Amino acid sequence: MNDPTRAVTDAELETYDRDGVVVLRDICPLDWVDEFRVVLDGVFNRETDVGREGLVTGASRAGSRVDVAERVRQMMENHDVSTLATEPNRVPVGRNIVETDACSWHAGLRDMHVNGPLPPIVAALTRSERVNLYSDQLFMKEPGSSVRTPWHQDKPYWLLQGTKVAVCWVPVDEVTMESGVMGYVAGSHRWGKVFKPNDFVTLKGTFKLPGLSFDGLDELPAIDDHPEDFDIRRYEAGPGDVIVHHWMTLHGSLGNTSADRLRRAASVRFAGEDVTFYKRASSPEPFRNTVGLQDGDDLDGAERFPRVWPR
Ligand SMILES: O=C(O)CCC(=O)C(=O)O
């Protein structure tokens, strides 16, 4: 149950290298996905007072949790609605939870990242002899929540340096064009640019958090204004599938505008063999001030980044 159902093919490797994203169909055992869904639900539906404080302090040991739909509803009162991360002309209903770094406090979730099917997949795609877990982010878009995950690139958010960073996006529901399909700008991992990190609440805004610096970072291109200029791939996906992207690939998702489809997924982040710690000035990670490593240090030096491959 813990191994992938099959090996990554040469064609999939080639696609990942060329496009910076690849869809691996039917690669996770369904009984593993069933268990994963239960664990994710436990996180999404628990009673908690964890909020976005960690984003401000960087000292959280319980990650951060934001109901983006709730925040957008509040912001609609005094912001230009067209700048907010919603589908046009929609008022979000229900929840749109973004839960960051749950694997740092949830031992069961962490165990599924460490001992499940993802590590050998990442080792194959990044051609790495060794892989460490970095962190995770869990996404739940309730029907009608209509909040997009705006276009962004992961590199400016993370406390890492290197090239072999891969992200596994693992859906536990059927995700359709209407229920929050993921989109990727193919080839953008090779543009050589690092973009200002999006704040996830507006379509183009960046974080206004104390201590962060975006000096030297690039402005995000206006992808939604000129979609024809970009090679945008949207992939519907469901239980058993994993979409893997390179950390420099631009990506985002549409809002869940469906009437009755719940859309839950985990983004599990891994570091391959050339990756080291880096206290990145633009990183809003809620745990950024807790790691205790120096720039250039091996990730093995921190308990929160366990070695996951070889097993
Ligand atoms: O599920 C989503 O909407 C966004 C996922 C994401 O940004 C990621 O996998 O890094």
C-alpha cells in the first residue's frame, strides 16, 4: 500500500524536464488515497485557533491556516472586487481553507508523506539519490467558494536553494474544470526568473509582512490578461493521480464554482540531492524563524526535514 502502483516512465521524465510539470495517472494506490482523505479531513474540520499569526511572526510550530473565502468576503467591502482572488462576479460561499505546514505537528500526515508513494516518485523525476521532505500545504475548496489560487511560483516562498525541488499535488476528490482545476504555465521553470510571492488573497498583490524583502524579484506577468501569450495547461485529475511540478513553474487554480463538488488536495514538497537550506528574504513561511540551520546547511540537520529516500 505504501509504494506507487507503477514506475515513472521515460516519457513522463522527459515531460517533467521539458514542461516543468507532469501528470502521473493512477500512480497512488487507492487505499492509500482513502486513508489520506480521512487524514486531510481531520485537519480541515478540526476545532482550532491557529490562524495567520505564523505568517507574521515566522515563529509558528503549528503552521498557519487561512480561510481565504472568509477573508475575501471581508475585503469585498472596501476593495476593488476585480483585484481579489475570486472568479469574476461571484461572492464566495462556504470555506476555502489553505493550511500550511500541518505535517510539522500532525504525525499521521507526516508519516504518510514520509512512508507513502511520493518519495520514490520524486527521486525518479528529480534523478536524485536522496530526497528530504520539506513541508506541505493543504487546500480545501468547498462548493461555491469560487476563490482562485492565484498564479505563483513556489521558489520565493521557500527556505531552500538548489534546483531539484519538486511538488506533488495530490487530489483526494475528482477535480474538474468547475471545481478548482489546477493550471500550469508549461516551460516557465526555464525562464530564469523568480517572481514576487503572491499573497493568495488578491490576484496580483504581494505580502505586507514585517521583515520580508522582495528586492531583486521579478513582477508576475499578467497571465490572465493575455492567456494566449502563455502555454497554459489545465489538468483535471482525481484520486490515484499526482501532478508533479518543478518549484519554478508558475501555477495556480480556478475557483470551485460547482454546486456540490468538494475539492480537497495536498501539495507535498520535497527537496532532491542538490538542495540546501537558505534563509530566503522573501519567504513568508510560518516556521521561517524556527529552523536553526545556516545557509548552505544540509537539510538532514533539521528534524523537520526528514530524509525520505532511500527509505
Ligand atoms: O491546490 C491549489 O489550489 C494550489 C496548489 C499549489 O499552489 C501547489 O501545489 O503548490
